[in-house]
Amino acid sequence: MTVTIKPPETPEEFAQYYNLRWRILRAPWDQPEGSEKDELEDHCYHLMACDDSQRVIGVGRVQFNNIDEAQIRYMAVEPACASTGIGRKIVSELEAITLDNDHDMIVLDAREPAVGFYEKLGYEVKEKTYLLFDCIQHYRMQKIL
Ligand SMILES: CC(C)(COP(=O)(O)OP(=O)(O)OC[C@H]1O[C@@H](n2cnc3c(N)ncnc32)[C@H](O)[C@@H]1OP(=O)(O)O)[C@@H](O)C(=O)NCCC(=O)NCCS
């Protein structure tokens, strides 16, 4: 399978992009469609991974919090395609976008099961942060590019 990483552009691509985000990061906790979006979407860089038939199998977003700091959010990979390098590719492209925008520090709030993934990519745990939906522990992580 050839995986292509690109920004969503058409309404159909954005629909698939947000749908994957919702299915992986919100639906398992009974959160309604729409809860996967926030008020910053129009100000962020979005990337999606597509398979040979242009199906969206991975997503991720980077936002710029201030002049020093970028933040990766909403990373999700289709479970059937997990551990095949798609998450790594998306993060790598988000890091390239970060550097292109003259930022060299990325922070993120990792779900506990994903901490090991980000550690593999060079991110370091800084502190234990919040509980999402009363059950998903998050950890603030950071990487200097
Ligand atoms: C976390 C997630 C984005 C990782 O994406 P992925 O495509 O499966 O990861 P990759 O295949 O690119 O993995 C890169 C490396 O991290 C490792 N890895 C992947 N997931 C891991 C995990 N949960 N814990 C520890 N290591 C992990 C892989 O084995 C691989 O290591 P290698 O290069 O030595 O082989 C994906 O599993 C996912 O969507 N999880 C559910 C949603 C989620 O938790 N998102 C993050 C919210 S903060």
C-alpha cells in the first residue's frame, strides 16, 4: 500500500478527515459528531494520510500557540493500519510545517496509551496533566526540533 500525506482540501476530504478524528478520538466515549472540532480549525495546518484508493487512514493537526510554541493535536490512525508507520509520517510532516513557520518547539498532550509512540519520535514527558472524559489521563510532552 502506498500512503500519501497531504492536507485535506475539498469538502469531501475534510468530511473524511473529521470523521476519522471523531471515530477514533470521540465516538468510543459516546461523544457526538461535532465534538471532534474546536474553534481553532480555520487557523491550523491539517494533514491526512490516504491509501491507494484515497481513503483517509490517518489524521493530525498543528496549531501555533504563541511565537515560541507549536502544538500537535488530534492525531489518529485507523486501527487496521496502526503500527505501520503512518503516525510517524504525519508527525514528521507536521514538524516540517512547524519549522517552515519559524517555530522549533512542539508541545502536545498525549493520551496515556500514546505516550510511548511520542517517546519513539523524540518527545519527552514534562508533566501529568488532565483527565479527558473522567478517564483518559494526559501527559504534557515536548520536543525541540
Ligand atoms: C498513537 C497513534 C497515532 C500512533 O500511530 P501509528 O501509525 O500506529 O504509529 P507508527 O506505526 O507510526 O509508530 C511509530 C513507532 O511508535 C511505536 N508505537 C506506535 N504506537 C505506540 C504506542 N501506543 N506505544 C508505544 N509505541 C508505539 C511503533 O511501534 C513505531 O515504533 P518503531 O518505529 O520502532 O517500529 C495511533 O495508534 C492512534 O491513532 N491511536 C489511537 C488514538 C490516539 O491515542 N491518538 C493520540 C492522541 S494524543
